[in-house]
Amino acid sequence: MKIIPQNTENLLWNKLYNEYKFTPKIHGQFEWIKIPIENKTYHKDTPWSDEQEHLINSFLEELVSDKMYAFDWQHDCFTFSPKEYIPCDYEYYDTNRKCTVYFPTYYPNGDYHLFFDSDWKYGIFGNPWKKEIIVMGKNLIKKFESNKTNLNIN
């Protein structure tokens, strides 16, 4: 896991804004993102448990061959591998910047959390105000569908 350089982060945000029509808002009924490939929307009122986070990570570990991106709107964004073990609510103090750095969870706990692989085949996009999770990619959707009870989603 490492923080994405600003120039790379800007390119990826531009793709999210332009191709995915990412429109961050916090109030009202609105379409906040348009996923251009197969996707499915789920609702979940509470954050994932540690076990659920690990289950979701296992899906990504199986499906994604390389790196992924973890975007936390208005916060640091990362590149990581699902094969890394990153505990839930992971944080560390960055002595160079003199601030605490937080790695986002798969559930959007207070801000938009966007996870996607480097090929843009799979992704998990979360909106905390709508309590909505959008899963991108046929095989990842299948994994969510077969684990709806374990993930407590509808």
C-alpha cells in the first residue's frame, strides 16, 4: 500500500469525473456515478464487520491480478494489492506531512470510497449518504450475489 502521486491521482479522478460521471453531493436524490460496464447496486445501513471486509477482500484477491486503487473523496488515495493484509480502520502517522493517514474501508464510512482495479474491470463504489454500494464487473457481482446473507446487503 502506498499513497498515489498527485499527478496519477489527478488522472484517475479525471477519469472518474469524465467517464464515470462521478458527481459528489451529500443531499437529495441524485445519480452520483454512472458505471459504464455491468454493475449492481446494493444497500447496507451499517459498516461492514471485520469478517465482511475480509470476505470482500478475498473476492478481490481472487479476481484482480495486479494492483487496485483505493480512493477516499477529499482524502489520501492509495494503490494496493488485495493480497496485502491491510487491517480494517488502518491508520498511521505521516511524519513528513505531520498528519494521520487513513486507509479507507470497503464501506463508505463518512465519505465516498471508490475501489477499482488498474484495468477498470472490477470495482466497489460506496456512497455514505445513500448507504449504497455499487459493485462493478460480472464476476465480482456474482460473488456479492452468492454472499448477500453473509454481507447483509439487499
